[in-house]
Amino acid sequence: MCEATIVDAEAVARMLAAQPSEEHVRSIADIFAALSDPTRLRILVALSREDLCVCDLAAVTGVSSSAVSHQLRVLRDRRLVSFARDGKRAVYSLADEHVASLLAQGSEHAGERA
Amino acid sequence: MCEATIVDAEAVARMLAAQPSEEHVRSIADIFAALSDPTRLRILVALSREDLCVCDLAAVTGVSSSAVSHQLRVLRDRRLVSFARDGKRAVYSLADEHVASLLAQGSEHAGERA
DNA sequence: TGAGCATATGAGCACACGTTCAGATGTATC
DNA sequence: GATACATCTGAACGTGTGCTCATATGCTCA
């Protein structure tokens, strides 16, 4: 146990002062959490190339359209995707380029560690 | 139910062909998953500014050093942090600039959505 | 309006995750 | 070697997550 022990008190104080707020940390964690599921990643990768409806996303990802719909809700709530009704269908697209950028960077980082 | 229904067969075929491999998707998901926990984020944010030992990281993040150690293992396994022994202590640092870059981009994205 | 398809939602289950607690390993100092 | 401190590890517990199944809502066309 060393809960009370601090080696570099100054550094700790600096870090505590510089740490982002609880709320901001949670907000960042939420975004990364949304990107941390294989099914959601496949959805986003597909949408980064072409707008697609729920049915087609189900075909691309290989899971049920119900499961896709559940995941799209998560992505919608996080503002990572947006959608437009087209008759019976709902056509989804990436919310903005930040999302594609995050995807690209994650992919790049994953690629480097063979 | 519309499991078998496909609206835009060509687009689906294109996406299926362009989708990254199962393995690569998992690898990307793993990295984002590592970034999706508030405690781990706080650890990484602190390390992006200064190298710190486990005890001081515990003080900065506000959790037990045991919990920090568990999370550091996750980050080590993902190659997001590296460490060097300094006597009794283990001093951790970010593995590379990619990590800081991902952090910055996630933070930026989180900041925009008030 | 009523049938049929696309999408959304709620409950439930299996599994994964983060923490705590207790104890093991490792390193320096005496 | 023995003690003290820092870190690591394994088990266990509560909680969250992603899927399936059943059902509800929305939209179109006859």
C-alpha cells in the first residue's frame, strides 16, 4: 500500500491543476467508447465511404438490422452519425470529418503495431 | 425483419470488399477501448505532460495504486505506455506521439459538442 | 384504411470490465 | 538475511454492454 505516498509532490500538483474536468474526461471517454466496438467501427468505416440505410449496413456488418439499429442509436446519441429519412428507409452518414479523422488515426496506429 | 433485404446491392458489395479485415477492426477497437475509460484517460493525459511513477499517478487520478497498476497493464499490453524501473519505482511515459495525438483529437472532438 | 416493409425500442441474458481486497514479487537499506 | 516500501497479480463482486427476441412505430402504396 502506498495510497498516501507521493514521490514528486510538485509534479502531482501540476498535473492535478492541469487535468481536464471530470465532465470533459467523461465526454472524451464516451467518444472513444463509441469507437471501441467492432460492429460500430465497421458501420463507421462503411459510412466514411458511402451513405447507407440500416438494411445495407446490416448486410455489410453481418449482424441483424435490430443490432445495427441499436448501435446506430449509440452513434447518434454521441453525434457521430446523422441520418435522413428517405421514404421507409433511414439513410445514415458520418456527422463530420472529425469522425473520419479519428478513424483514420486509430487505423494508422493499429497498423503500425504488427 | 429485413435480414435478407438489400437496397443498394452494389454499394454493399463495394463496402464488403473495402472493409478492413476482422483482425484489423479488432485491433482498432482495442486501441479505442483502451482510451475509453476515465481513469486510463487521466493517466494518459498526465503522462502526456510528464513521466510519473505509479504512486504519483494514483494521486493524480484519485484511485488506489492497485487500480492504477491494473490499468497500466492494459495500457502496456496495448503499447500505449512504456516504463522504466528506477530503483523501487516504475516510471511510466507515453509510448509515442500517436497516443498524444489521439488524445488531443478526442479532446477536441469532445470540446466541440457543448 | 389496411397490408407490408423498414426501422426503432424494451426486456432479458451472457459476457466483459473496473474496482477492491489480499497477497505475491521485486528492490533498496540496514 | 531481514525489514520496509513500491509495484504487480489473482479472485471476487457489482455494473455496464451487445446481442437476440418480441413488439411497437413510421412510412408507402394499393
